[in-house]
Amino acid sequence: MLQRLKTLAARLRQALSRASQRGLEAAPGTARSLRRALPPLLLLTAVTAAGYALVTHPPVQAVPAGQAAVRTNAFSGGTSEFRAGSFVRVPGLHEVRLFPLRDQSWRPAAIAKAEGPAPLQSVEGLSLGLDLTLRWGLDTSRLAELSRKLPDDIEADVIAPAVQAVVYQQIARHTVREIFSSQRAEIAAALEAELRARLAADGIQLKGVQIGAIDLPPDYRRGMDRLLADSLASERMRYTLEIADKKVKETELQAAADKVRRETAAEAAGREQVIAAKAQEEAMKHVLPFKQKQIEQRALEAQADSAARIRQAEGAAQARRIEIAAESEARQKLADAEAYRVAQIGKAHAGQMAAEGALLTKHPLLVQKAMADKLSDKVQVIIAPPGSGGFIGNALLAGVSPQPKVAQTTDTEQE
């Protein structure tokens, strides 16, 4: 629509320029026709301009979600508040300001770093940065008043100066250690209380203040790291000593428990021994008569065994005597038989030798035969000198020639 109106206005301007140029050259009749056509053209131009103004500056304005609009009449000064939907806004007559209904968060970047454009100063004079977050909102019951009072940039023109005035003053009262660790919650509470009272006068409700990371100077941070390491070492040593002390106490308790356990075990063992002794004593009352009977029984058994052994020994001795007598008689008979045998053999040998002597006397060559028979298993050939005419064994007997003996008759042979 806007583009069409712009095109139409451009065509009208071109037509008017062409008409003016031609008017100088046209005839008087043509000038009269142009004067008759000029009023409609002017009316059309006015309507087009009005349409273009309505399109570029619409009289109806919508309120975004989460915001409130305050319309102020430029002539009367009256205000109207709109929370949702749309409202009529006449350009040149009405002024409109939008205010947020939701909570807003703001973080000052100038004080966030120790080496930033506006660092904070501690009581020691050290520069530090503070990551501060403010959550704020407007008093919705005073929007009409705030639309005339507050500047357009609320955070930069109202909140930032108040924060700088309060934060610098509060931080300058504390040391770096208190800000960093020990009193962080107290400092945040003090900042929130003072800022809430200061901003409430301007219709700004402070919902909360949060302190985040604290940026320390590099030298101080290194010193803090060393101090923290020493503190951790001290804490570790303290815990180590406590653990050692607890171990000593544990050892003592274990020793005491072992002592009590051993004493209890000893008492129980003693009671067991006493009970066992009493039981043994009661048992011995029944065992002793039984043992006495066993001793008497063993004595009787020993006497019976002794008598049996004596009788057995007597029988064995008597049997041995009989055996010795029988053996003596048998040996005597054997000796007599052997003597008789020897006598008979001697007589037989004597008779045989007498017969052999008589035979050798009659036949001397039997000696050589006998000698040859004896030597036959040892000597296979006997060489005798020829023509000796004597005994063949003279050479073997060192040349001793046997002398002929006269046969004599002994008494034995005569017998």
C-alpha cells in the first residue's frame, strides 16, 4: 500500500512538472484547461500525503509482551497506561514510553576486572575487580510518575551512578581477604540494603545483589596461592596428627580389648579346668574301684600265667632230659656201630693189601699198570729208554730200581 502511494505521488509530480513546462508554450485555451484540472490534482495530492503519513506513522500502536506503555498528551499533560493489546497514538499529539514489567539483570563491566577502567580499591589500597549482578524491576504502581521522572536509559543514568557510589564506599571499608572469603555474604547484604534504599526513591525496586568472581591483582593472587598452599599443608599436618593420635588410641583400645579377651579366656579356661577337675574327681570315685578290680584280676592272671609257665618249663625240662638220654643212647649205639664198621673195614683193607702184595710179588708188571692207570688222566704218552729191561717207572723215580723181595707170610695172612 505504501509503495503504491509513493508511486502515485511521483507520477503526480512528474505530470505537474510537464504541465508547467508545456504551459509556457501552450495556447491560452490549454492554460484554461490546466486551471480547471489543478484543484482535483491538489486534492488527490493531499489525500495521498495523508495516506502516506498514516502508513509511515500509524495511529495504532501495540504493546509488546512483558512491557507497559504510558501515553502522555502533549497539550494537556494527561497520561494513560496500557499493559496489553493496542492503543491509539496520534503523532504530534501523544508521546509514548515503554517500561519493562519483568525483572531485569544488570552487570557493571567497568568494575569487573582489577586492571579494568574503574577497578575497586580495598582498605589496603589494592585494586580488585568484582563481578556484581543486580536484579531490579520498576514500581508498576508509579509508572505514570516514572514516565516523567526517569531518563530513557535507566541502567546507565540511574542504576550505574548509585552502584558506583555505594560499591566503592563499601569495598573501601574491607580488606581483600574479607571481600574474597570471610565476609562476602555480609558485604553483599550491606550493598543490597543500601542500594535498595537509594533506588527506591527513583521508583526502582532492587530484588537482589549477587557477588560472583573476584579478580585479584596478580601479585596478591600469587601470595594468596602460596598462603593457601601453606594453609593446606598445615591442615594436612593437623589431620595427619589427628589420624596418628586416633591410631594410637585405636591401638590402645585394641590392646585393652585383647587384654580383656585374654583375661576372659583365662577365666573361662580356669573355670573349665575346675569343672574338669571336679568331674575327674567324681569319675575317680567310680574308676578307682574298677582299677582295683583290674589290678586284682591282673595279679590273678599273672599267678596263673606263672604257674602255667612253671608247669610248661618242668614239662619241657623233663622232655629235654628224655631227649638227651635217648640221644646219648643213640650216639653210643652209633659209636659202637662206627667202631665195628671201622674194624671191619680195616680188616678188609688189610686182607686186600696182603692179597695185592702177594699178587705184586708174583706179577711185578702190575705196578706199571697201576701207575699207568693213575697217570692215564694226566699223561697220555710215556717214553722209556729202550733195552732197559727193567721197571718202566725207574726213569720217573730217579733211576731207583726196585729190589725183589722175598715173599714173607705174616701172621695176618696166615690167619
